[in-house]
Amino acid sequence: MDIHCRTITPQDYASLPLLFEALGYPSTAIDIAKRMGYLMELPQNQALVALNDKEELIGFIGLGYMHYFERTGTYGAILAMAMRNDKQRQGVGTALIEAAEA
């Protein structure tokens, strides 16, 4: 399976309820769109999606960038990550993490 990742767009929000439910957080598309709209406006947040060769959204990673307290600099943290149940153990998570690190 060919997997490629890109920055999330508002058009992707409708595909997220299935992924969030897989995490154990059922939510409606409307609630997710509102939440993502707010979160993506904050400069310290980023989200990426993984798509297969059919351009189906199969994974999501939400990232936060923060400042260290103990030293100068910033770091990134994975705040949420999910993939479709039928795509687990097929490299989706690895592709998302590698894209986040790029």
C-alpha cells in the first residue's frame, strides 16, 4: 500500500469521526470541525493526515510544539494519533511519525 502524508485541511475533518472513535473518543463531524478549526488556528498545533493510493484518509496525527522550562528551545509532542482499524500494522503510523519529524 502506498502511503503519503500531508497537512490536514478543513475538507478532511468529515473523515475524522471514524478515526477518533477508534481511539475511544466518539464525536460528531460538526464537533470535530469546530474543535479542529480552533486548534489549527493556534500556531503551536499541527495536524497531518495519511492517505492511501486511492486518496482515502486512513490516519491522523495531532502535534503540539512547546517550550522547555528547563532550557532554551522547543520540542514537539504527539497529542493524538489514530488510523483506521483495517489499516493498522501496515505502516500508517510509521509514515505519520516520519512526516511529523520531517
